[in-house]
Amino acid sequence: MHRPRWSAAFALGFAITLGCLSAAPNEPQRVRATIQERQRREIAPAFRLSNASGKTATLSKFRGRVVLLDFWATECGGCVFEIPSFIEIAAKRTKNLAVVGVSMDLFWEDLKSAEEGWQHVRPFVKTRGVNYPILMGDDKTFKAYKLDALPVTLLLDKKGRIAATYAGVVDKSNIEENIQLLAREL
């Protein structure tokens, strides 16, 4: 997981702990999540964020589909590690699923503007062949989603409610199973 610079010592200690718990020496531990009961799910905080073209996108645009919402940053090792899994999931192109990445580079790297953030993110996305929409997160989004580490991935149900939360590198088979469960919900 990646934390803001102000807690670098804690992040280093946490990274070392994760490394010790991993199944393989250079692979982070994968996290699993369970789908919450429908009546316990909270509506995901709304947002209006820009994409690489400067156009605004809203979370409500994806209502009616299961949403894999990934909060990440280019300098976050776990974030970079899990992106190929999200590329594979997005490549399936089902009409009931939207994969959306929210780059927190602007906040995490203490950059001055969204354009400065995009200067980091655009080449990263291009070289890795990211095939799903990327939006530039901001301080408001950071606070609304109560992020304190990265990566964080949420699965939203078709009504825009948070059904599962992954704090850390996702277990790909688990998230795919959960996507299928949510896709079958009415």
C-alpha cells in the first residue's frame, strides 16, 4: 500500500510487513472481500472528475452497471502490480460492468494542478495499455472516500452502493467472483 509522504516511516514499516506475509518474495499479499448484504450497503460518494481530455465524468454515469472503482497512483507499487488484472477484467467488455480508475497522483504526489497530474498519468496509462477510463482524483474525492492508503478498490452494485471494499492488492479470482454475483442481482 502507498501512503502520503508525511507518513513515510509508517509506510515503510507496513511495506516490510506486507513483504513478510507474501506468498512469493516479490509479490504483495492479495486481499479478498465479501459482498455486503444489500440492506447494509451505503451509496458511494458522488464525484465530478476530469478525464485525460479534460472532460468531466460523474459516478452516476455508470449507474445500472457493476462498477470496479480503483483508487491508485503511479508511484504506488501495489497499484501498479494490480493494474494488469483490471486490464484483463475490462477486456471482457460486458455491458453490465464498468472498470474505472481514479488516479490520486494529484493529491499523493503533492502536485500543483490537474495538468501536472496528467503529465505523470498519461504516459503511464499509454505504456501499460490501460483500456478503461482513468479520472484524476482530487482532495475532495480523497476525503469523501476516506482514503488513507493505496490501492483501494471498490465494487459498486448497479444502484451505486458500495458492495465490497479491497484495501490492498486485490485477489483477481475473488473480485471476478464478486463481480459475477453483483451482475446477477436485480
